[in-house]
Amino acid sequence: AMGNSVLKGYDWSRANAASGGVGMLWSVFPGRDKKTKQRVSLFVLQKKDIPRTIRTDQFWEQVVKKDASIMTRLRHPHVLDVKRAPNDERGVLVVVTEPVVCSLANLLGDLRGISGYGLPKDGEDIKYPPHLENIQLTPLDLKNGLRQLVECLDFMHREGKMVHGHVAPCNIWLTPSGHWKLGGFAFASKTQNPLQSIPCNINFGPFEKKAQSQEYIRGIPDFNFAAPEMVIKKRFDSRADIFSLGQVAYHLHTLVSKEAHVKPPKRVESIEVFEDYIQNLHRPLVLDGIPNTLKRHLARMLAVDPSHRPPLKALLSSEYYNDVLLRTLRFLDNLLQTDMKTRVQFLRSLPKVIGLFDEKSAEMKVLPKLVLQWKVGEKPLMLYCLPSILKISERMSKEVFKEKIVPILKAAYKVNTPQFVYVIMTNFTVLIDKCDDAVQQGVLVPLLLQGLESKETRLQQLAMRRIVETANSNKFAYSALKTSIFPRIRKLAKGPGSAPVRAGALDALRNLYELFDKVTIKELVVPAVADAIKFGRSPLLLRSAIKMYQALANTMGPLVTAVDILPKVIPLVMESCLSAEDVKVILNTSQAMLDMVGKARQRQLSDKRTDVDASDLTAALDDTADVGTFSDLLAKEYATTSEPITVAKGPTQLSPPGQSSSGAGLSPLGGQDDMFGMDFFGGGGMAAKETKAAAQPKPKAQPRTQRQPRRQTQPKPKPKPSKPAATADAFDFLGGGG
């Protein structure tokens, strides 16, 4: 086969081969155009592979090359599409077509033409090549495939003025998308009137030598699918194709039938056997395994008398084709020929039907048609295709999703309209499960940010809900949450914008902040709340801010509460926009925070731990010290338990100024440095040591036996200047603010 120059323009392999055509003489190989990278199928027929009995120039010109020539000229969606005209070089004929998987004859077990395989004997189990053994035809596949053949033959008879003459599984090709394409026009005949009979010049036998007859029948139409008038009376018209189509339907239904007693029909390989076969065709048991909705119409299609066969149009209106899924597929096939209004109406209702398709049919038959509409580039069509596309993606594997759906999501991101983003947001839960981190960061997060930046309030709120749901399910990468999503929500909360959106942003932060580490919370989240209420204050915004501050106080502890939160909360009491009930809530929240701070401070004082050792201080202020070790030391030395804030229903009573529960004479609201044990920075810790030393009795002097040298007092080292970060870390024991 390498002798043909056409093959040099394609990357192809003998693996995953198929076969078909008259006598199963065509070998079909998958290939790819070296220039365009387009996938194709390469039909190759070598003259030396034709049986010697029929290997004549007449057969080569009038059968083999005629087959390829007519297929090239005939254009229809259900006719095999030829990409490059037939090329005959050195006895090798090559035809380049659209990609196909195999012929239906291969699925029925006829594997002649595939290296290493052949035709199984009657009753023998079929051994398929690995790439074909998992292909299973469903009842919907049969209905839709037969419907496509009916439409194709009807077009040939009425518009093409042609009778096919060899409608058989060997000439019906299965594409990767699951569609059936008709080929094999070697015995096609022109006719001006489809119902006017024309002579049949094909010699069906009988043949004198049986050995030669086995070779000869590979050059004529298959007996199992030939019309009786064509074989016996030597005259036929377009109704011969109806009989052949009925035989195809019969054979395929026996293949997929799950009834144990239904067996595939025996092969017919001579005119003598054919005559007996035709006489017994209408026995009741013959049509076992055929759906009840098809039996009556199939019996008419297989009538020996051509005048009793129904017209093709009548078949499409039969009960067998009255199926919502089949009607949907039929409409999808003709969608580009309908007006815009009809297309939009159909696409709007399509998501309700998608769930009725099995996973394979939805992916192979529906999705390609929707993608085709998407590629048209008209925004209304793209918008109404998107819900159905995403509905189909729910049952896809991650690999198929990445191949077929991610490019569509990228296109939706480029369109950047509220309608597209809304559809993505409504399906976001499904999408996040299908995407890996790279797709999430590169496609889904940018789509979320488009939702946050939209001017549509409902879309912004929906995007924030999706962010909270996804983040709390641990489906966001931490880096994406911190560097991409958090800044946008903070910006929304700060404004300008509507009060519901800003309040919603604060509520989103309240549901997200615990996912961050405490340093991030203190440095980014706490200031974000203050920024949000600087301008454009409203009751709704302030209520959300109070809830946020209360949650932060519970998480961050007394130190951050006293230093960063209470100074922001207490002034809110004076806001003129608040109602009496709102003010009461703020007062109760503030009092609860003060109670928590006071209890923590009093507990510290009652333990008489108002200072730290000099070595601990050095460790706290030393940039090279082991921070983790020092934190552990503080946790052990100054372990306190902070209680969550509970807002009381009434005002909380405070101790009178100057008194404390410990009796130490300190107010719970004393100076900031005293309050948090920070006085050692100013020497307060040393004073406490001196006071403690003075209270202890001095030891008696021992008699001096000999003169001892006076001890020289070493100057005390000056403490290093404190740093703000070290201050916060050194007192993390109050609430873990660091």
C-alpha cells in the first residue's frame, strides 16, 4: 500500500484497522493529515487482494473505481464524506474520507479485510479486535441510525434519481460521533423514475464450481440483503433499497436483542439457499427480537412483492420513530436549516431532555451538534447551547471534560457577558469537581472574578455564594483563595456599590476568614472590615460588620480584640442611621468583648505572671531566635483559655473603677501596657522583681574566716529595642493573635 503517493501526505498506521465495501475488500486505516493535522480515514484497496476469479480490469473499473467515484460526487449529511478524490497508482486505490471507526459488518462479525481476522462460522463466537470489542449498539443507536439511512435513501431516490442497489452493513460506516454514513455505490444505477424498474445485469449464479463461487460472490451484492426481484427476476427499482434496509434492521436487532432464543440469521451464499430463505422470511418466529412498534412495518418492508412495501416517508411517521429522543436527534441534525427563533426555542427546552439520553448518546450524538452551533459564533445560540453542554458534562470523565468542555469554558470567558457568567455560576458545583488545579486557576477562578466584577447585583451575590460553598468544601487552591479571590471580595466590601452587595461581601468574608492563617487574618482580614465601613455606612452594612467583628474577636482572642477591634466597634454606637435595636446589639457585643478581655487580664494577674524572664525577652526580640520554641514556651508559661463572646440580652455590669475580682486594686480597663503585661518594655518587670526580693528576709551574715576579694558587679546588658512584630508574638498567649 505504500506504493501510492497519496499516503505520503498522512501519518497513518495499520493498527485499529477496519474493513468493508463490496466483498469486504476495502481496508480502512486511521490517519492524520501532516499539514492540517486533521483526522481522516484512509480507504485502501490493492488489486492483488482481489480474488483471482474476479480480478479483471472490468471489475476494477466498473465496480471498484465506480464505487469511489459516485461517493465523491454525491453530497448529503448521511453519505460518507470524501476529503480527497480517489487516486489509483500501481494497482493501489486510495480514498481519503472523514474519520470512521468501522463498518456495521465488522460489528456483525464479518472481519475479513482486517489482518489476523476473518469470517466466523455459523454458531461460532465472534472474536473482535481490541479496538472494536467494546463497541455496543443501543436501541437508540439503531433507531437513529436507521432514521439517517431512511433520510439518505429518500434523498437519493427523489433528488439524486438513483437506486443504491447494495444497502448492506458492509457499506454502512460508523463515525466516532456515532452517526451512520452510507457508502458502497459500486452497484448504484441512475433512473429518472424511482418506481420504474430497470434491468439488473449482475450475475448472481448459479455457478458451476463451488470453489469459484466463493470467490465470485465477493464481487456481487450480499445475498443476505439483496431484494428478491433483483436476484430472481433481474429487474428492480428504488423499492429494492427498502427491502435491503429492512434486512439491515432485522440483522442489527437480532445482534442487540437480549432475548436468549434470538439467534442471528444464517448466512446466505448461493442463489439456491437464497430462494429458500426468501420463502421462509415471513414465518412468525423469524421476527423474534424485533420491537413491537417495528414488527408490522418491518414485515411490509420485507414483502416479496415490491408493491407491498411502504414508502420511505411513511416509515419516519411510524410509531417506531415516535420517540422524544429520536425526534430530538432529528431536530439537531436539521438545526442549521431552521430559523433563529425556532432554534432558540428548541435550545431553551433541550436541557430538560438531556437527562433522558444515556451517557454515551449524549456525548457522542448531542454534544457535537451543540458544539457546531457554538462555533457558528452567534451569541444567542451560544448562550442557549451552554446549559445543555454543561448538563452533558456532568456525566463525563475528567479526561473527556478537559478535552471537550474546557475549550468551551475558555470561549465563554472571552465573551464575558452577564448571561454567560450566570450560566457558569449555576453549574459551578459540577464544574469545580471536573477541573484540575490548572484549569481551576486558569478558567474557573477568572469566571468567578467576572461574576464579582459584574454590575449585576444578583450575579455578584451568586458568585459570592459559589465562592463560599466551594471554599468551605476545600475545593479551592489556597493561593487562589488568598491572592485572587480575597482581594476582589475585599474590594466589593469597601465599595462603591450597593449596600446589599457590600454587606454580602462582609458576610462572605465572615464565612471564609477561618480558612486563612492567623497572621493573614490579623494583617488583611481585620483591616478589611474597617475599610468596608469607612464610607457609605448603612444599617445593613453595619450589621454585617458587627457580626464580622464578633466572629473575629472569638477567633483572635483578647489582645487583637482590645487593640484592633474594640476601638472600631464602640464608635459605631453613635451612628445616626442605626435604630435603637441596632444600638442595643452593638452595646451588648462591645460589652461581651470587654468581658472577655477583662477576664483574660484578671486571670493573668491572679496567676501573678506580669513579667517574663530576661532570657525569654531576649528570645522574643532576637530575629534569629526559634520562633516556634518561644511560642511553645509562652503557651506553657502563660496558658489561658479564652471564652467565646456571647452577646448578653441586657447590658453587662462592669466592676467599679479601681477594683478587680483579684483584689489587686487594678481596673479591668486599666492602661494598655499594664493590661497586657507589656510593662516590662519600660522596666515594670524589673520593679516587680525588686519588690518581690524586698519582701523576702535577708539571710544572716556568715563569719568571715579570711579576706575574700570583692565581687565585681557586671553591667547589665541593654535590652534590644522592641519591634512591633515581636510584641505581638510575645503576647500571643492572650489569644493567639500572632
